[in-house]
Amino acid sequence: MTFNQEMKVCQLALFPLLLNDSALQGDIVGLEGHLQQGADVSTADARGRTPLHVAAGEGDLEMVEFLLQKGAEVNCRDVERETPLRDAIRSKCATSCYMHYAFQVVSSNQPEMVKFCICNGSDLELRDAYNNLPVDDARRLGYEDLVKMLTEEAQRQSQKRAAKRTLED
């Protein structure tokens, strides 16, 4: 095996970690560099987590938009059958607020991230390994605004599917 072939094998082995780390750090320039070196934007790590899962979970709207523009699959699933939308619902992007001598973590851009995922084709009917829908996560976490948004959008998606089936019949 030549040196260049060995380097390519090393790159392919490291790309999932490098891409997810770039997504975690919000490093679009670094991620673009990995893509230029031959990485696939939808490359998953051992747990099936893609850069899109990571960016959505971090609440990094700019990174999510970049990844989708580069061809990332919005409904990709990890080994637990989790999608980036589910990560957006449980977004870690947070600010701390001082309240009664304790810090409370409040998501700062969660609704925008969830809305962005929905507008870019996230399927609200995809269930996780425990048979839960995305709206079930929002309900369990007490995010009533997200429950409302997800419920209304699920109804719209259902109506579109029904209309499409009617046209096909």
C-alpha cells in the first residue's frame, strides 16, 4: 500500500469524528475543508450520529443550514432511530438565567431550530426506537409551544399526504 493510499484509509476512518467535532465546534471552515478532502456530509460515527444530528443538538442554525445546503439528509437516523429534529427539540444551545439563587438553563433558539428542520422536510411521523414521535419528546419535556407547533405541522403534513393520495387515486 502506498503512502497516499494509507493516508486515504486514515482519512476515511477519521472523517466521522472530524466532521462531528467540526459540527460541535461550529467550525464551518473546518467542515468545508474535510468535505473538500473527500468526506461525505452524511458520514455517521459508530452510533450513527451525523454532523447534522450534532449541529441540531447544539442549536447551531448556521451549521444546520450549511449542512443541508451541502446535501445532508434531514431525516437521517442514528442507531436509536433519532433524527436531527429530535435533537433540535432537545437542543443544548442554552443560556443561563439567575433565578432565586439557582441557575436555570433556558434554550435560546430551540423553536427557530425546530421550525427550520420542519421547513426543510423533517418527517414528524418518524418514530424512535421506543415508538415515540417528536411531539412526544416535546410534551415529555414540557415544551408546550413546541407541542403546539409540532401538532399543527403534523396535521398539515397529514393533510398534504391525504390530498396527494386522493390525486393519485
